[in-house]
Amino acid sequence: MARRYLQKLSIVVGLGTAALIVAAVFFLAWPTQSDTDLSAPQAQQLAAVLAPQLEQGDLVFRRGRGFWSETFSDKAGSNLSHVGVLIHDQEGWGVVHAEADDLSLIGGVQRTPLGLFLTGSVLQHVRRIQMPEGARETFVQNIRMHLHQQTPFDTSLSLEDNAARVYCSELIWNAAQHAGIELARPRDLLGKSYITIDDLFFSPLLSVVSAQPH
């Protein structure tokens, strides 16, 4: 198992120093197997329970076991690893999020049914951005635009390309910026700016829709 993780880590070397640093932090903090993952039936049941409380633009945070999403977890903070935005369409509730394949690191913005998004997670939280209705519409429209364009995943973890490529927390931060909402301020690491899961999760502009104790 350790060999497999090291092989994955070696892939990240080609992505640049910043990505390697974050990936190294992930490798050292790989979650234990003592946590209880949501099975597919449990996740579907949770999605059904949540549905009446949800609104377009709500944020769904989770902690899973995938390599790339775990790269963004902060074990000293939220202990979460991935985040997406809820939208409702003819297929029901879905989560729009930026994600890459564990091995190839190829991916982009995609829509995943809520139940499937929650499957395999060990923590799940839903938060609502406190903003005017007009701003919410702009925010959701921007998220849908990235979904329609299938914006590629940002393996360089850069905030300086005008969202031509995005990672999960960047997608949400950028869409909020377009709606005139400052969800969080980028943090600096070795001269490069990032928006982390914690930056969003602990934003004072988020209110609790559903929370699971850590």
C-alpha cells in the first residue's frame, strides 16, 4: 500500500514544487481506516433527508479517501478534503465540483449526483453562503458556466490564470468573486497564493444547513 502511495506521489513531482509540497502534506496525513465510510445506500438515504433543506448554490463539504481531494485536507482544521456546489436540474440535486483522477491527475469541472458525491465519505457538511439573491444567481450561473465549459482541473494550483483551470476550492472562490462576494482571502505559501478548504469552510459568510460532528 505504501508503495502505491509513493508511486502516486512521484507523479505529482512533475506538477511543480508547490503541488509537491501540498501532496507531501497529504501523504503524511493519509486518513486511517478506522473511520466509517458512507455506503451507497446510506449516502442515497442521506441525500434524500437533506433534499428539503437545500438551495441552489449551497456548498457541500466532504472528507473522502481519494488521492487528489485528500491533497487539500487540513488535518489541523476542518479535516475536510473536497467541496462542491449544489445545483438542481431535471435529474435532481447534483454537485458541481472540480476533481482530478487519482492516478492520471486529469480532470475538470463535473456534475455528480448528490448521493454519489456523498458515497464513501467519512464527513459531510452543507453550508450556505449569506448573500443577496441577485448575487446568488450570478454565483450559480458562473458555476454552471464552468460546468458547461468543462473547465480543466488546475494541477498548478494557480489563482493567476483567470480561472482558465480550477481546483475545487478555487472554483467556488472565483465564482463568489464574480458575484461580488469575498468568501476568503488567499493565503500565501512560499510566495504563491492559495484558497484552501479551510478558507471556505471557516468563512464567516457561511451558515450551517447540515453539520456532522467531527
